[in-house]
Amino acid sequence: MQNFKWQRIVLKVGSALIAPEQNGCSSRYLLSIAQFIVRCRAQGIEVILVSSGSVAAGSHLFPADKVRSVAMKKAMAAAGQTEMMAAWDRFFDFPSAQILLTHGDLRDRERYKSIRETIFTLLDHGVLPIINENDTVTTDDLRVGDNDNLSAMVAGAADADALMICSDVDGLFDKNPNLHTDAVLLPEISKIDESIYAMAGCATSAVGTGGMKTKIEAAEKATSHGITTFILNGFKEQTFNRLLEGENPGTIFLPYEKPMQEAIHWRTHTASEQGELVVEGSFTEPLDKNSEQLNPHEIVEVRGEFAVGDTILVRSDDGTKLAKARANYSSCLLNFIAENESTEFSDEVQDSIGPIISDEDIAVLEKS
């Protein structure tokens, strides 16, 4: 038996649990999950619920015999979101709050801070935050794409102790248990590497958007922030009973011994790069201690369009990803400098504006 001591958890529930028949919300599997939330709160554990299911919940309101366009799926999400919130609310005698997010909200530093403040304020006042991706307004450019990764981003933003991702299997197996009868459940993962990703199969649910791969991606994001992560079978009531008894009913991913700082974690795992800066060679000194020494003469290529303040990827000319950083120059200005190769001119520009990237706004990427 393990001694779990949580102060704040994020619980991710997928579409297959919310609307298993895609005919509106069902309480078949939600009751045991709701009871778990109630029991956690009774023990003083703060809970944040990341709930998929708006599209699945609203799908029965639209013709099933027609090809469903993107616009129709957005309409399903709009109609289903209210039904999903009502389904959760009927289980609780405490207030809940709806938070709808896009990746555009999360990757913008000021909006990200605002999301953190809202979550903390809701928890301080005993309100259960229920979070979902805003499918009604999101576009391909602004989508997280799956609520597994969204839940990890939320867990990082909320400074959670644990992330619990409900699945349709008991956890991570060494091979797909739906295809192999000899598949073995892995109860504990101390490090996520390519061998772990190789064990991930495709999605098995007909109504979900993520498979085991996205759950491992989420675990990697969360554990790097010091957040213990579980992949659990959300269809089994005993899963939640065992958790409260201090047992691991699925697969537990252990957190990093030295977690990333909040701002570095956000830059690495939440902020998406808007462009790239290709530079000569590699840095002999740690890039986060030497980034301000980057000068225009070392720029090989500027890729994409970005503005001052956007996150960019810094890559060496051999293709190695070095870091993600805040751009102090726009892509337009950097291209202009690169086209004007005069050392005196580029030095003058850098002296007047400052460093291309700054030491305090950089996240060094681990070498693969």
C-alpha cells in the first residue's frame, strides 16, 4: 500500500464515460466518479475536473444520417456543453464553475496567468472547476486537440499534486491488451522514454479523440512539473475506492526529482512556437546562461512569422532543437538584419534593442 498525500488533484474524464452511446449524457459511469470527487473534497483534497464529452453529449440533437461538418460538430459542442454541465451538477450539493479553454488561451502568458488566478480563486471558495476545450470557437491553430494533454497543462497551471487520467483499460500495458491476451500491466513508470511510447496503441474508444499515446504525452508534461500521474480504468468503481485506500489501481508515473520551474515548464510544454531561429553550431555553455550572447552573425535562417513576445524555437544548423524562448525581435526585423550583413549595422541594432533572446525567458530542451 502506498501513502498518497494529495492537496490538489486534476481528474480527467473522457467522452466514453460521459456519453457512452452518444445519445446524451449517462450516469452509468459518472456516479462512481462523482462519489470519488465528493469523498476527496470531504478529506480536504481540492479537485479540478477536466471533462470531455460536449460533442458526444450533443450529437443526438443533430441528424445522424448526414455527413457531419466541422460547423455541425461545433454546434454539437455548444448544445452538448450545457447538457454535460447539468449532468455533473446533479451529482453535487456544492457549486461548480465552467471554464472553456483553447490552446490560444494557454500559450499566451498573460491569459495563462489569468487562468491560474481564476482556478485558485474558485478553489479558495469551494467551487469545483470543470474544464473543457472550447470546441465551439477553436480552430486548428488554436486547438490542444485532446483533453489528455489539456489536463496536463491544467495540472501544471493549477500546481496540482496529482493528475488522474481515466481510460478504458486498467493502465499502460507492455502491448495492446485488446489485441494480445498475454499483455502485462505496468504498475509503475519511473522514466518516460521511446520504449514507453512504443507500447502505446491507438484509441480504442469510438467517441474519444485520444489514445494511449496522448495519455503518455500528458504524463510526460505533468511529471516534469513534479506531478504524480495515473492512468486508470474509469469504468470500474473499485478504481476510485482503491485510490482513496492508498492503492495504485493502474499505472503510476513518478514525478521528476527536480521538477521544472513553473515559467520554464509553461514555455516548454504549453507555449507553442510561432517560428524558428536557426543558428550556427551549438553552444558550449548552457544556453540558458549564454543566450544573451547570441548575435545576428550567428543566425543562419529565420523561419515563419512571429512578433516580439512570441515563443520561438532555437535550432542549430544540424537540426538539433536547442531551446524555446521569448523573441525580443520580430521575424521581420531579424530577416532585415540578416539581409544587411554589415557587422557595424547589426551590432548597432542589437545595442539599441538588446539581446535577441534573454536568459530569463528561455527553456533549454533536453537533448534526445
